[in-house]
Amino acid sequence: MSRDLSADDLMHGAMYAMEQAGHLLHDALALYKSGRYASSTVLSVFAREEIGRSAILLEMRQNVFASGSVVSAEAVVKACDDHVAKLTRGRGGITFEWGPERSADLKGLWADPQSEDSKKAHAVVDDWVERKAGRDPNDTHRKRMRALYDRPEARAALRARLARDRALAQLVASVRPPSSSSSAASPMPRSAAESVAHEK
């Protein structure tokens, strides 16, 4: 049976989520300084999710106050279940870069705020921000997945293990007596994937 949560429960959950975000960012920075960039990316994205979780819980708390009711723990889990939704709620500022080819469109940013050039340039920037804000949560989630499962160092280790296993299998086959049964046991290493998993 799902337990009902009060406004105080939701506040505690929101504060714990923000505290966890701080811990994750601290660890992400440590990993970055040690050159573990993929792992740093993963933790920093999880930190942003925790900020989003906090925002979701605070909004649910406001709804509890407005309705004078409680909310079930099951409803809270469901509300915080989607990665992209939490990244959307935890989004901070939007950053982007542009090159010299955009200078003509953006020169109005430094013009008189009441001028037509300024209005046009700000309209261009507002359009970019709106479009990137829509893409950003999904893009961030995909970056985390690539950092988790498509790391160059992991691929290199896996290729090395596969090459080693193939070479050892060929060596064993070359020295095995012709009369050996095909079902006879032979000492073989762990699979490449298993070896990488143990070492990572």
C-alpha cells in the first residue's frame, strides 16, 4: 500500500535532492580534475536531474498546500521517473556559440536597445534560445548515455581483450593434439566483455 506524503515530506525530499546534487557536482569536479571526463559528464548530468527532482517535489508541495490534501508516494515516484522531464526542470541557463558568419545578424546586440537593429538581433537570439531549450534535455540525456556506454577507453579495452582472446583461442587450437575430442575442456580466459566489466 502506497504511503501518503505531506507537504513537510515533500519539502524534505526536495532538500535532500538538492543536497545530493551538490555531492554529485563535487564528485564530478574531482573526476574532471583527474582526467576522467566521461565519468565527470555522467555525474554532472545526474546532478542536474537531482535539481530537477527538487523542482518537481517543490511544485507538488505547492499543489498540496493549494488543495489541502496529501500525495501518495507512488505518485511522487511516477512524477520523478522520467530522465528527460527531470533534466527539463533542472535546466539552468542556455549557452551557445557563434562564429564570424553570424556577426551581421548579431551586431545589433550592441546597438541602441530601441533601434531596429537591436530588436532584430534580439529576435534572432530569442529564436536560438527557444529552439536550443527544446532540444537541450534530450541532447543532455544522450550525452550521458554516450559517456556511460560509448567511452573511447572502454572501446579500446574491449578491442584489446577481443584480440587477446582470439589470439589465445588460435594458439590453443594450434597446439591441441589432433586426437583431442572437440568436447574436451580447455583453459580459456573470461569473455572480453566480462574482463572489461571487472576492470572498469
